[in-house]
Amino acid sequence: MSDLDSPDFQALVQELQLVRNQIQTVSTQVNEILLTLESLSTQDNDRPVFRAVGNLLLEVDDRDKLMKELTDSKGTFETHLQRMIERETELRTQYEKVIDSVEQ
């Protein structure tokens, strides 16, 4: 049985795929927050802003508080994204080592 058939290698491949999917998901979330922050900053202050809470849209009373919450969330997601990118790099290195050992 080759290393490519081993349960350890299969688990490595699965984890790599999972991390890659999580990176895509979190990247999308960061981009959505960035777009929201940009839209909110260009929105006329006289126009109401709404926030989705469950199935409801509620008017936001404090835009500055909303901007801070969004900025904090973006920072949290970016930190998490960086950790996942680092993990992906580690997994890719392990993956490439196994592939190289099989090819030799």
C-alpha cells in the first residue's frame, strides 16, 4: 500500500480541503463587511440604515456603534483568516513531502 492510500494521507487531504473551504468562506465574509463599511460611509446621514436581525430588518439608531462593531468583526475575521492561511501552508508542505516521497 502506497503512502497515498494511507489513512493519514487521506486525513491530510481532507483537512487541507476543509481549511481551503474555510478560507474561502471567511474571505467572503471579510469582503462583505468591507463592502458594508464602504456603503455605510457613503450613505447620506439623513437616510435610514437597517440591520438584519434574524428575519427582521431593524433601523439602526447609532451608526458609529454599527461601524465599530463591523470594524471589530472584520478584524476578528482577518485574524482568523491569517491563522487558517498559516495552517494551509503547513498542510501544503506536509502534502508536498508525501507526494515527493512517493515520486522518488
